[in-house]
Amino acid sequence: MSNKKDQSSSADNNQERMRKQRRIVVVSSLLVLVLIASIFVMIFKDQMANGTKPEKKQATHRTEQKVAINYQGQPFTGSSNAPVRIVEFADYRCPYCKLFEESVVPRLQKDYIQTNKASFYYMNYTILGPGSVLAANASEEVYHQNPKAFWSFHTALFNAQGDEKKEWVTKALLTRIAQKTVPSLDIKAFENALDTESHKNQINSDNQMAEDLGVQGTPTVFVNGKMIKNGLDYDVLRDAINQALKKQNH
Ligand code: CA
């Protein structure tokens, strides 16, 4: 009996040992699998990081790069020799641009433009849809036909601004305003310019410049190439212009 018992206990021991060995094999296989998986995750993470690096670099490069404003071929008012150049990037459909036109521009005119201290440039940043582009195209066409009439068209267009949520910019409205404000308007050429978007390149290059300069919204104002935060606040803008004038005098 005892022998039989010993035999069976030795068989039990053998079975136990084999079970243990099997467990060790299973655990080590699992460990190897986990190790392989972690290596894959590490490689994948590295690739992801590498994949995003160029974009990040580009962004840093863009902010580090100093972009100059190209004033060539842009409508302006005031003396071309004025020591300070003010630029507004705007959209004819933007309510804050209308506010800037009505509350800030007249004060700029009186304090700086009419006194030959500053010139004022209008550049497009068409961010509010097809109506914005159509309006910008009309104003570029007016400037193309009659540069002197640009500002009266521009002001009348802001005066006619409708509800931002509705598409109020139409070919008929633009033509009516142009007929009223531009002496000897070539209506056929004007309508053709709207139909064919003939100033698309000029508008695209305005928009591109705004983006390169880091313009985030409209209106955005620059004073001698420097972006003014909250340029809609006349006190802020006045301080920036006075500082730029001081710099010119030294
Ligand atoms: Ca332009």
C-alpha cells in the first residue's frame, strides 16, 4: 500500500512539476509578447513624433520669420511721404470693421491723415464667405477704374452693410453703390469684373499676406508694420501711432 502510495505521490510530483513548467512557458511567452508589443508601441510613437515634427518646425519658422507688408498697388489715403503707415485688414461683411470705419477712421483722418503724419491703407482679409469676396472684388475694381473714387465707394459700402447672418452682398447692390459714388464708372467693365472675379489674384495675395503676418481676425491694424492688439480702441491706436512718430523723429 505504502509503495503504491509512494508511486502515486511520485506521479503526482511529476504532474505538478510539468504543470509548473507549463506555467513558466506560458508566463515567459506572455512576457515576450508584452515586450514585443511595447517595442512596437515605442516605434509607432517615435514615428508619430517624427511625422509631426516638420509641421511644428514650419509653424515656428513662420512666427520667427519677419514678414514685411507689401504696400504696392494697395488703395491708400493721405500723403505717400507720411512717416507713419497705418494698414487695416478688413472684410466688408464684418460688423467690427463697420464700427472701425465709423468710429476710428474719422479720428485718424483728423488727427493724422489730414495733418500728413500718417497714410492709411485698406487691405482685404475676406473671412466671411462668398459675399466678402464679391464685395472685395467690387472695391478692387473701383480702385482699378478710378483710384480717387475708391474711398467714397468703400465708405458707402460699409454704410450699406446688412445683417451679418444674412447674405446681403449682391451684384445689384454693389453696382448701385458704384454708380452713385464713382464718377464715369464703366458699368459693363464693373459687372464683368464681378462676373469673372477678375481681381481674384489681388484678393488672394491680400489674404495670403494677412495670414503670413499672423492676422487672426478683422479688423486688424498695423502701424509701421507692427500689429496693434485691440486697434479698434482709438486710445490704443493713438498711442501706437504717437510712438511710431517719435521713433521717426529720433
Ligand atoms: Ca488689395
